[in-house]
Amino acid sequence: MTRAVKKAVKKAVKKAVKKAVKKPANQTVKSPKNPTATHATPVGGLLGAHVSSAGGPALTPGRGDVIGASAIQLFTKTPNQWREPEIDDATAAAFRAALAASGVRFTTSHDSYLINLASPDATLRARSLDSFTRELRRCHALGLDAVVSHPGNFIGDRASGLARNADAITEALEAAPGPTRLCMELTAGQGTVLGSTFEEMAALLARIPARLQHRLGVCLDTAHVFAAGYDLITDYDGVWTRFADVIGLERRGVLHLNDSAVPFGSRKDRHALIGEGHIGDEPFRRIMSDPRLRDVPKILETPKGDDLAEDIANLAKLRSLIAW
């Protein structure tokens, strides 16, 4: 990309973010790629990417508009720090106003990378539980639809780690009631991380009390499940049949659409641009055209630069793969 193009894209980002914050909530939102189109019926359903929260949550819907997203994922705090900011009334109001003025129709947070609710270390687990509970409260304050969370690392006995993880989730959900749905993310299976199989994820969720089950969902990351040994290339239907049988289609909460930079079954979490990794185009064509997944929000977590050109290109590619 030339310097002139990068400069133009950055200028468009700033302009769209500024407009999203100031635009009245009752005004029809136009697509940044097509000024004559609205976001009332977004092509490809709820589709978008993780966007930067730099400058505050109120700037994220505008960044979603820049890439033509109808769904966004954001951090409510710096993900690699233990600092836990509060969402005051002014911050929440500014975010909600910007969201109403944008084309974004689904919002999810991703919690901190430091959290390990399965840890056998009492100090780390207590700190993780506090951080996770505060994350839930920030999500409720902002009115986010979901929060995506990785299961923890068991470090020692796997069954004990799973129990600790479930107990902490239960405690946090009870301490932070609200509308945001918790979507536990299937993992690639690296090291001692939990949740790389459908069976283990189902076992984790089953340990949560019945009174909290309505607040639980699952996030399926295509790069993770591929690396964990679920063959989306030659056994796409089999993977989803297994998901339905073991976890249940009613648990579908969020899809992370990422190609894999590492081979099938490698048990490593490495993301690649759509169609440029080991998964390739065909499974994404099937996902984008699958009626079972039509209403499930889909979020990119693929590599990108500051100019967001990769997100724009990847979203356009995914929409081009739709066969319905």
C-alpha cells in the first residue's frame, strides 16, 4: 500500500470516528463503503472485527463503521495489565450514543489475557476472579451483548483445574448480574489450557448451576478448533454435527473467523488472514453460507496494520463467499 493510500485511510478513520460520536442517535447510518446503503440489513449478517479501544469505548463503534462492520469486539481495559478501570455514567452514555449512531448491531468484549480462573495458585486465582468479575461489570455498564473468555490453564491435575474454573465462573456471574452473555472460547489445546475439545467445554459449562445456564454461550474460533484437531476442510459437516451433539447449537454465541498460520492438529494458536493460512477459502465459504450460522455474530481477529486495510479486505472477501 502506498504512503498516499495509507494517509487517506487514516484520515477516513479519524473522520468516521468523530462523526460516529457526534451523530444523533435517531439518524439513519450510511455505510462508509456505500453512502446510499444503510446497515438495517447488513450483507453477511452480523460481521466485523476486533477494533481498537484507544481513546475510550465511545470510539469503537466509529472504528467499526470505517471497516463496514455490523459487529465489533473490543477490550474494556488494557488486556495485559491488572489495572481495572471503572465505567462511569458519562463513559457508558457516550458509548451507547456512539453505538446508536453507528451501523454496529452487535458488541462483545474479550477479557484480559492475564486471567486464569483454573489456576491452583490461590493468589493468582483470586486476582483472576476479581478481574473477571470487574470485566463482567464493565460489560454490563456498557450494555455489551457478550464477553468472550478463554478457559484457564489447569497446571497440575486437569479435573481439579476444570472444577476451579467452573466454580470461579459461577462466583463471578453471581457477583455481577446483568444482560451480557458469557461466551467461553474453544481453545487450540496448547500446553495446559482447558477447553480444546467439545467434550471438555461441555463438561465445564455443565458444572455451572442451572440458575445461570441462560447466561452461557460458546465462542468457536476457526483457527483454534482447526489446530485442536477438528477438520473444517474435509469434515465440515461432521465438525458441526459433533458440536450440536456435544455442546448444542443453542450455545452458539460468537464465531471468531481466523485462518490458521499453523497446520491441522498442531495445537498452537496462530492466526492468519482469511484464505492465506492452512484452512483456506472453502471452509469460510461454507461458514458464510451455512443457515445454521447465519444469525451468529462473526468477528475477525486476523493480523492487521494501523490503516485497517486488512480488515476491510477480509470482510469484503468473506461477504464475497456467501452463497445465499
